[in-house]
Amino acid sequence: MLHNIIKNIIRKEYIMSEKYCYECGSKLIKKELENEGIISFCPKCNQYHFPMYNVAVSMIVINKETNKLLLIKQYGKPFYILVAGYVNRTEQLEHAVAREIKEETGMNVSSIKFNRTSFYEPSNVLMCNFTAFVENDKDFCVNEEIDDYSWFTYEEAKKYIRENSLAAYFLNAYLDE
Ligand SMILES: [Zn+2]
């Protein structure tokens, strides 16, 4: 058990550093791959290593009936952020958007709009931001992952979202479009 945990931590370090092979631990070299450019390569496994990272979606949820948007508080933290979640392997981004909103708030998304992405280095995650529209808040019922929430006007949301966060960057960029 502990051995596996340590193995997984080492594996993650290897993947994130992109310096060592996560299969055999050998030092990776840089090698030319046709049509792809310079890629990390393990001489022992004779294998190219493409960059590995997680993918997540973050959503500006807008209630079309009231034209207000949803901000939430999570993980015992005192600040407002956007609804977000990891994308499962093999899952489409648009499916992850609807699934996360359904799971966390009970609401069905009626349409989505892709906004922009940003790589978040500390979590090794590519964050993909969308605006997700719901017809109304009839089915609104937050799950235990959400500590607190509020529906804000656009101006209020800009004021209350966590300052200097990725969520604030996405929200401001969308509202300033
Ligand atoms: Zn190797």
C-alpha cells in the first residue's frame, strides 16, 4: 500500500519534471521526431514521452431567466470561485461541463460556449473555461462539495470573485469581451 503510494508520487514527479522515464527511471534525452519536433525520449525503453498533464473544465454558469451568474465557495475556503472539475479520460470537454454542473448543482445545461484555456502549473492542469447557460434555477440543489454559493449580477461577480485567481481571469475576460 505505502509502497504503491510512494511509487505513484515518484511517478507523478517524473511525469511533471519530464526529466526521467516514469517506466524505468532513466534520464530522458531530447530527440527529433518526424513532424513533431524535439521530444523527450527514453533510450532504455526506446520510447518517446509526450508531455502529460490533467485537463479540467471551469464554468461561468448563467441563469437565462435572471441573467445572474453562479459563484461558489469550496474546500472550506472563504472566497468565491467558478464551478469546476476534472475531465475524465476519454470524456469530451462539453460532456464534462454538463456533468460537473449536474453533479454539483442539479441543474441541466441548455447551451455552452467555449471561452479560453490557461495552463495552471501548480496542479499540472490545463484549465478549459466555458460559459454554461441554464434556463432557470428550478432544479438548483448544491451537493456536499459546495460550502456556499450566490447568484450575482455581472458587476457583483467581478467584485466578489477571488482576486488574482484563474477564475477571476476567466470571468473578467469573458465579461469584458
Ligand atoms: Zn524508460
